[in-house]
Amino acid sequence: MGSEEKIRYRKRTNQGWGEIRQLGSDDLQNDFPSLAIDNQDNLHLVWYRPYFNQCLSEIKYLKYTASTGSWDETKNLDSNESCSQWVIASPSIALDSQGHLYVIWKRWNEKISQKKYSNSWEEVKNLNLGSQDSFAFTNLLWSFYPIADGKKTNQPETGYAFIFYQGTELKFYQSEDFAFE
């Protein structure tokens, strides 16, 4: 695969732009990257890695630790392991104010999956969203900014929420523990 198929990183400092670095070692990483920044300025990145000559796919995760200026090893959050399973794609990542990471993605068998990180990654959960019409465009609702009166007005205190299309309808889903300050 060509170099245009890689996720790249470039840091901006007071001295200007740093060098461009390729992240991870996968041949193809260009589909649906999603980025979140935590309260310590660490970057959390997820993406979908397809295998075009096979019917396999993976959801990948990578963390940049700001205090050390280093990237962790890439982690595989989920994969379909055979052609008889459904392809997975379209990840989205977000954080609550407690520092918990949430990643959601869709499965082409018309399910949406979710995974949470507190002190370690939990098992994948398939969400029950009613009718099994086709799901598309899953996007977690989260933003580091704006900050008003010391509060991040678009960052949940706990839990997660997302929007998605079900058939032709735009829908909203929230976890049981979803709350704002």
C-alpha cells in the first residue's frame, strides 16, 4: 500500500511544526480515524483497519502520552476472525470527566458494539438498539471545549451518548450512567 494510506502525526510547538511521523505499522489505516484528548493532554486514537484481499477487519487503538512525548504500542480492540463473521468499521472515541474512555463501532450485521476503558479494557458489548435496520454513522457526543466557568460543557461527567442513523432516521442513544455536571 502507498504512504497515503497511513495515519500520520505532526506536533506543533512554540518553535513551529515538528516532523511528520507515521503511526502504527499497519499497511492500511485510513478508514474512520477518531481522536480524543484527555485532561492530561494525552491523545487517544482509534481507527478501522480493513483487509481488502480478505474479508477480515479490526478496530485499532493508539495512545500518545504527552508527559513523555511517546506513543504506546497499537492495541487491537476487536476483530472479526473469519469470513463467516461480519465486518466491523466506523469507530468513534470519547471520554467522560472521570477519565473513562468509550469506543463504539458498527458491525455490518446491523449491531453497534461498545468497549470501555477504566483501568483496563473491558469486554466488547453489543448494544440492543431495537429494530435491526441498517445502522450508519455512529458518532459519540463529546468535546474537550468549550470550557465555561471551569466546566467542560460538552464532556459528560459519566457515561457516553451517541447519534446514529437507523434506516433513514437520526437517533440518539445514551448509557444508563450518562450524566452532565
